[in-house]
Amino acid sequence: MQSAPATSCVVLLTRDLRVHDHPALDAAVGEAARVVPLFVFDDALLATFGAPNRVAFLLDALADLRHSLASLGGGLVVRRGDTVAETLRVAEATGASRIHLSEDVSAFARSREERLRRAGAERGVSVHAYPGVTVLPPGDLSPGDSGGPYKVFTPYWNRWRATPRRLPLPAPGSIPAVEGVDEGPLPVLGDLTRIRAASNLPEGGEKVARSRLARWLREGLARYAQRRDDLAVAGTSGLSPYLHFGCLSALEVVHRAEAEPGGEAFVRQLCWRDFHHQLLASDPALPMRDFRPRQDRWRDDPDALAAWQEGATGYPVVDAGMRQLLAQGTMHNRARLVTASFLTKHLYLDWRLGAKHFADHLVDGDVANNVGNWQWVAGTGADTRPNRVFNPTRQARRFDPEGAYVRRWVPELEGIDGPDVHEPWLLGHLRPGAYPGPIVDHEEAVRRFREARAG
């Protein structure tokens, strides 16, 4: 004899802002007579991680999600305050005996889930967590019998791609709503932050995300491996902010991409995302401490840090990347590698300073990816060549040979022909006073870094 369905169930939404392939939402619709999707603007989270660019994207995503839920007969309840307190308040008001949410890996997310479980148990409300943020749950794969994470990517990739995965779930056919609930208005950006967002941000939301994914699979994926490092063309998917906020399911993206020509190179990048999430799940303190300590004695140079942040280092490709970040809340992946290497290897400044600056501006400022990539470049993370240095001039010649990317973001170099635009020492003579000279000599900086790492 089957048990009676739960009277109502709250689905606490965090960064899973979609209706397709949503295990927590799917389970709630399958078991409850009434479903209450809920999003809480948590002031503690906004104070720490509420970068204006991400908040602006989040508001778009929530408006789109509210529309999608309404089209299925449901609604989106919005509250502001402590997530645990507000979720239990909504559960009590709607008679919900269960709360569903998606698992996540950051220290904040794990603490939030644990507090919710304890507080719910005191009130007779059970809490159930489901996969949905990554392709494979972070703890599913471990080398041997260690129970710990994979610390090198290639063995993880080989195991990851051979592991069976669940199939993506369709969107619910309908969502049974609770009558008489005050859904609450969506705030505007000025209600949540006093800092303006960049003016050229991508539009958030599942509708836009699915359209972009379909176009990418149709028009861009087949050439991804050949074009992904070309700084001057749109050779990458642009899907990372949609994955960060869960407007797209990473599992569904992999499922659709791996069946297409050229899909493997792109799917490998999504495996890197899972790899970084399993590292953070194993060590929530990773944003603050080295994964593999190198006994670095980082320099303290506020002027050099400011020049890097503002895009005024005198190295055109570095400055172009940093200015793109300020203008668009994103940066080409190849430029991220070059700018991060410049900060940590040329300037020998702490990777945490760079990670914070990126987190302050990136629309796709995912904690696991941001920290994992910064530590990889700094040589304190999972890179098997921790002392590699990206030569910015050589990188620019290779991946922006005609200088189109540099001239787009460093307009004072407009009119300088082809590869000459990448020569930092030459530019001081070509445009005296218009563009800064290099703040550090490449060879001298590399020597300083290698000597510091040697001990």
C-alpha cells in the first residue's frame, strides 16, 4: 500500500534556477500535493559573495524562473533574510513537512544545509538534498580506497568519462501550487547593492541559456577545439554564468554535447568543473589556503596590484584581459590564464588577491572554479608543472596574432600594426605617454620567481 503524498513541500532554490533536469523539484512534484519553490536573498551571502555583476544576472534568472514556474501552474516565493529562518517560516505557513534542495560544496552552502537540517528536525520538518549542481556528485569518485578526492586531473577525467550517469530529467508537466501564499516581489539591483553593475552583461535566465546552448551545439561546438584559445573570436560557449547559477544543468549540457562532432574537447572542460568541485567538497577551506603549499613569501606591492587590476601593466594582452573583465564581467579563458600567471609569477603577488578581484567582477564567479583555477596557475593547486610561467608577449603573438583583441580593449594602441601591438618595450617609443611602459621586465620577473620558489 502506497503512503499518502506529503501535503506540501518547499523546494529551496539556491544556484539551480531552472525547471529542466532539476532532481529536487522533480522529486517534490512527484511526492507532494502542493509544491512551494522558494528563493531567499540571504544578507550574509550578499555581503560576502554579492558582486553587483552576479546579482544583476541573478535577478534576470529569477524573473525568468518565476515566469517558467507560473506557466506550469506554480509560483516563486521570494524572501529576504537568513535562509534557514525564512525557509522554515515559509514551511510553517504552507504546512510543508519536507524541504528539498540541491547539494552544493562551498563552506557556506554546507553550513546552510546543516543548520537547516538541525532546525528542521526541531520542528518536525525533514530536509532532503539532491544532486544537480555538477555532472557527477563530488564524492562519487575517489582514487583507490582513500575516500579522498582526485588530486590530478587526467586520472579523474579517465574515470569520470567512463562512469555511468543518470539521464537528464524533463521539466515537470505541471507544478501544484499552494493557494494564498504571498510570493513577494523581486527586488531591483539598487535594493541589494549600491555599486553599479557593468553595462554590458549577458542576460540571465533559463530561456536565454537554453537558446544559447542550442545555438552553440549547432554553430560553435564542432570548431571548439580549434578556436577556443583564439582571443579575437567568439570561439567559446559563453555558458559559464548559466552553469554557475544553474540556469543550465551541467549534466544535460554534457549529455547533449558528447553526442555531437567535436564534443569531447568541450566536455573535458565541464569535467574540469566537476574536478574543482570535488576538491572544494573535500576541503572547504581551499579558498583561503594552498592545496599544495610551496612556502611562497608573496611580495606586498599595492601599486603593482592596482596596475594589474586597472589594466595598466604595460603588457597589452594582460591589460586587455583586465579591462574586458571590468567592462563585461567576464574574460576570455586564455586571457584568464595569462593575467593570473602575470600576477602570481611576474609580480609574485598572492593568488588570493587575484581570486578576490575576479570574484568581485566575474558574472561566473563560481567559488570552486575560481579558486581551483587560480591555484592551478599559481602552482599551489593541481597543476603538475607548478613553476610554469606564461610569457604574455609570446601568448599574445600566438593567440592574438593580428592584435585585434588587444586593440579592442586597449584603444590607445589603435593604429599600431599587427604583432607590433604586443611588444611592451616598443610601445613606449611608438606611443610615449599614451600607454604605460612595462611595470616589470619579463626575464627579471621570471628569475625572481624561480629563485623565490627554489627557496
